[in-house]
Amino acid sequence: MGGMSIAKSGPRSSEERILIVDDEQNARVALRTILAEEGYEVAEAADGEEGLQLLGSFAPARCWLTCACRASTGSPCSSERASRAPTPSS
């Protein structure tokens, strides 16, 4: 069962997109509600793999990540995200 969704409310820039990755649905709903009410564009994923899929399509400026979330490779999603992040040009 997928847990991806996107909520948008208010006039914020794309630099204020937040991705929530948490296996606890209640935590995702609570965070999404608070952040959307503040005008952030919020995407949520129920596990690390869904979160990694949203990194490219949603392009969040910030991520809220449960420490226990892992990618299908078994490595922490934070490590996977770092390896997929674009490198700054010199």
C-alpha cells in the first residue's frame, strides 16, 4: 500500500517544499497538516523507497526523515539521498 501524497496551501516558493518520510501515518498526517497550514508545499511517503522516488519529482528543499527509514538497498535513506544529490558546479 502506497503512502505518497502532496498537500499545498498558501503562497510559498518551490524553495519551501518539504518531504516527510515516516512509516507512522499519524505522524505524517500531523506534520503535513501543520506545515500545509503554514503555507508549505508538502509531500509525504510511507517508507524510504517512496521517499527516494519523490526526491526527483518533487524536489524538496527540506526532508523530515524518520531515522529508521531505509532504502531497498538496506542503507539509510539519508545516505542514498546524499549519493543521488546533484553536486554543485565549480
